[in-house]
Amino acid sequence: MKSNSVIECLLDHKSIRAYSDQDPTDEVIETIVRAAQQAPFAAQSYSFLLSRDRPKNAFKAPLLFTVCVDMYKFERIMEVRGWKRRTNDLNSIWMAVQDASYAAQNLIISGRSLGLGSCLLGAAPSYADKIAEQYALPERVFPMVQLTMGYPDEAPPCRPRYPLGYTLFEDKYTHFTDDQVREAMKVMDDGYLAQDYYSSKNAMIKLTVEREETYDFDTYSWTEHICRKIGQRSPDPGPMKKQLKQRGFDLNRANP
């Protein structure tokens, strides 16, 4: 593989959950947010919320960013220009999720380049109402993901990734045989087991469906862990649709 400082920065990514006492300066924060703003976008339909309240932030991180999809700002521009929105909310939120995701990734990479570590927290949409109250968010702003950041006080190894053949498809998609799927599973599972990832955290999701428990921490690894998440959690979309609707997004509505 080719290598340069950018590639090395990307390949060395790992989630950081322990932070030193050093606080990032205002200059550092301004730098990484400006770098995040230079991400590709359709309408810059995102915003960052920032908390520096260490005692309340996850992992007592010096910085907690909340990355929001934000249709409020541009819809205010439309009001000033005398336009009314016609695009439906499903299309709008897909566009905004893309914008916000690109910017969040730039925030992570730019922070990493300056020696900061980070950890994404994906549960923000489930308590969007509480975040909205905390930050006095207007309607049409929806918390998409949170991100802790600071100077690392730990040095975990990089986590495994799928083999390239399970990710990159040229000309046409591969329809995998069971053996090919098992090969990709083995790369992930053996990698996590070698790092004692789940055993060190005592992190085994309990079975809530009718399946016999056959795993212990010598065999429980990434593919089983993610299967238990997707195979057991949140079968009802109602709570998430409610969170979206409270923030002013109705995915079922057609605009005239």
C-alpha cells in the first residue's frame, strides 16, 4: 500500500474513551470545526453543538460535540428569499444526514491530525428531545450523533475491519457463498478475540429471543455482538418517528 501522513492518520484511527487532563484550546477547536466545514455538502444542512462540561460529558471528555442535521438554517434563508419548502422531509433528512456525516468525519480526522482522540456515540437520536431541551434547539434541528474528543489517556489497538474483498466490488456486486461470509466473519471475530475486546469490557448482550446461549468470552466476538443488536433491538420504529416528529420532521408527509 501507498503511505503518507494522511493515510497513516486514517489507518491509525481508534475510539478513545479515556482522556488526559489537558483541555484543547479555543484555537484547536476553531481549527477542527473550520476543517469540518470544508467537507463536501449539498446545503451545509448540519450544525455542531459543543459542551465543555467534563463532569457531565461521556467519559468525562473535555469536549462533547453533538452533530445535528439542520434544516432550520437554510429554511430561514428560504424565508428571507420568499421561498416555501416543497421537498418532502424524507428527502430532506437524507440530504442532511449526508451533509452532517461528511462534516463529522472531517471533525474526527482533523482532530486526530492535531493529536486528539474521539469516540462516536450513536444513541443521540433516541433522546433527541432531551438534547433539544438542553440546547434550546428550534424545530427542524435533529441530533444525529455525539462525539467525545480530547487528548488520549489510553492507547488501544486499531480494531479489525472486513477484508477488502468483502467491501470493494468492481463492475458488479459479489453474491457471497457461505464460505466467503465465514471467511469475513473469521477476520473480524479473530481480531476482536485476540484483543480481548468484549471480555475486558464484560460486554455481552443478553439474549432476549428464544435462542440457547452457547457463547462465553472465549468465543463471543464482533459478529455475534452485532447480530444480537440488530436481531433483538428496536423492532418498533414508533419511538424514533416520534423523536423526529417532535423536532419538526414528518417522514410520511407530502408537501403541496
